[in-house]
Amino acid sequence: MSGQRTTASDPYFPASGDPRYRVHRYEIALDYRPGPNRLAGTARLSAIAGRAQLTDFALDLADFKVGRVQVNGRAPHYSHRGGKLRIRPAKPLPAGAAFTVEVHWSGNPKPVRSPWGGLGWEELTDGALVASQPVGAPSWYPCNDRPADKASYLLSVNTPSAYAVVAGGRLLTRTTKSSTTTWVYEQTAPTSSYLVGLSIGMYQTVLLGDPGLGGVPQSAHVPAHLLPNFSRDFARQPAMMRLFEELFGPYPLGEYAVVVADEELDVPVEAQGLSLFGTNHVDGVRGSERLIAHELAHQWFGNSVTIADWRHIWLNEGFAKYAEWLWSERSGGRTAHELALAAHRLLASQPQDLVLADPGRKLMFDDRLYQRGGLAVHAIRCALGDGAFFRMLRDWAGVHRHGVVTTASFAAHVARYAAEPLDTLLTSWLHQPSLPPLPAPPRDVVPGGTGGMP
Ligand SMILES: [Zn+2]
């Protein structure tokens, strides 16, 4: 575990989260009716006050009707507006004290508006799904909405029995009473609020790979009419899982699920132990295979190794992009170096006003950040050579497993694997906007790939 918990507000989303306390467990019970899109929830948060006494604190929660609120079993004063539930406990909470918060809420959930479209809870034609990155989680539950505040989750969802409920983590129980079914999932791994995923729909469940052989349990939840194409498109996911475990170290969670929603999605999205795809990512000819690799890689880079705040987003996206290239290289496609050359040509023709280590809120999901992030990782590989590079990568995922990181902690980590200082290289790739030249591959980056299928 790494302990780099920042105590300041997020520079890109200063209104989100409250750094004065942290939550270590959420126990959430939801009742959802898809037809009227009606959600009622209760949440019990187990939290710990920070270094100072708390006379008040805030949770993020969108425009719902808030019912009962309790802190340590007593009614506090509270107000709820502008997406903030501000709570003043009857008695101040001493520094370092453990406390519990209980919140009841209800209403019609809808996405949080953002420059990237709606975030969070989205009602589908028949069902719902949640994709919260970066600040959509309060669209469905009260949370301390900052990536560094990672907690375990117990999530119970009651909904009409015709629907399947898929969440990240282990399905503990599924209980049907009259016409509704309650699904209870637990995610024991520390999880950021934006990574709590959920999907409710008409899905068939299929298993991927062979968990009987000791592999990671992998399930898929797919509309019946997409199953033939799905089974072709996702056939190589178990091989990806084996490759990434070889390159990045053990899969950080207990299981991995993918959902294909019965609608088009702009982009697939990662959640903890779960990835969500749309009908447009299933074509029967593996047209989105690189995205399958990308979302899987986020389970290591982003979900387990999590950024302290959103300035460091390239540590998620650059590594997931590079995992696409590694998958291509190791599965008989173009090598990472060939893909890096193509990305470099693309970026050379575009404006160079993006600083990878602090792109600004406006450019944090710009495609250039993904491409340049992948290129920065490749430049480090070229500088270190394959032996040191893959040790560095595996140790990065291992040392910071379920932890919180920054660009500075990454630079310090990389330095331990370099024979010569890499400061100039890292500064040019991470902290300056102009595009550095692509380094020549070192001798041990084999141009034709480093091996066959895992
Ligand atoms: Zn991504």
C-alpha cells in the first residue's frame, strides 16, 4: 500500500469531495424501478475524521429528496443543495475518530451534466447503467467523491425479477420475493467512488476462460441477440488476462465482468472489476479488440493503482493505451514500436499545447493525452530496455497495488530502474508541451515482437 493521500481539494474539481475525512466502507441498499426510473436508497458509510476535529463535513449527492440522515445514530443538522449534502453533527467529531453516517434518499436519477456529456446514472431504453468517470458518482449515491478516497463496498439492489443486476465484485446472494429480486454484491478491494459500476438490463450471462484451471473468474453479461458476435469478439480476453498477469503482475481483484449494454456507447468505460461496452463495440470481427485490452488494463492502472487527483490522469490512460500496443505486439499484430511511430506521426500533425502531467480539466480526456501517454511509456521502455522496463512496470503495479499515486511518485519509481538519470527524458515527455522525438528502440526491444501468444 502506498499512503500518498492528498489533503487538498482536487485542482480540476474543487467542488467534489471533502479531504477532511475518509470513508473506508459503504453499505448501500437500492430499490430501482426501471419503468418510472425511480430510485430509493439507504447508505451507511463508515468513515474516519482526518487530522483536525470535524464540526461539519460534506458528502456529494445530486438533486434527490433526502430523508433521514444520522451521524453515529443521532440526527445532525444538514443542508442539501448544489450537489452537496453538508452535515453538522450534534457533537464535533474528534481528530482521527471513527464515525458512521446514514443517509436515505429517493428520486429520479439522471446523469450529472459535464463537458463530456452526462456522467453517472443513465436510464437506458430498458434498464440503467452507471459510468461515473470522473465526477458522476453522486448521480446515484452519497459519497466522498474523490479518487484518492478508496473504500470497500457492499451493494444491494432490489429490482423487478426480469432484470439482471451486474456490479463489480462478488455476487454474494440473489433472493427473489414475489416479483422482485435482490442482488447483493461485495467489492472488498479499495475502490474509488467513480469506479463503482452497475448495470441493470436484460442480460444472458456467459463465462469466459476456464476458472477451473486457476485463472481469474471472468463473466460476461450480454443481450441474447449479441451473443454470437460477442463470443467471437471477446474470445481472446482470457489470453489478454494471462498476458497482462505476466507483464503487470497478478490481476488485482477477485473477478472480472464485462457488460454489453443494449445501446451504443460513445466509449467503453472501466469500473472496479467490471467494464461496460455498447452494441457498437460488438461487430463479430474483433473490431474493438484494442478497447477490450484497454479496459482490462485499467484494472491494474487506474483501478488498483489509482491517481491521487485528476491531474495525473495520464497514469491511467497512457498505461491503458500502452497495454493496447503490448497486446497487439504479443498477439501477432503490429509491434508497440510500429504503433508508437504511427501515434507520433499523428501527434506531430496536431497542436502541441498539452502537458501530460497536468493537462487541465478541458483536455484531460483529449485523445492526444492517450496517444502521448502511450508514447511516454514507450519512450521509457526504449530508454530502460525491455528487462528493466518490464520489471519497473510490474513493480509499479505491485508496490502501489490498491494504493494512490502521482506523476512525481512515478518519476521516482522509474529512476530506480535506470542506469543513467532519465530526468531530461521525463521532463520533455511529461512536463513540456512540445512533442519530443521518438527514441530509437534499444536492442532488446525486438521489432518483430517479443514472443508469440501467451
Ligand atoms: Zn481508458
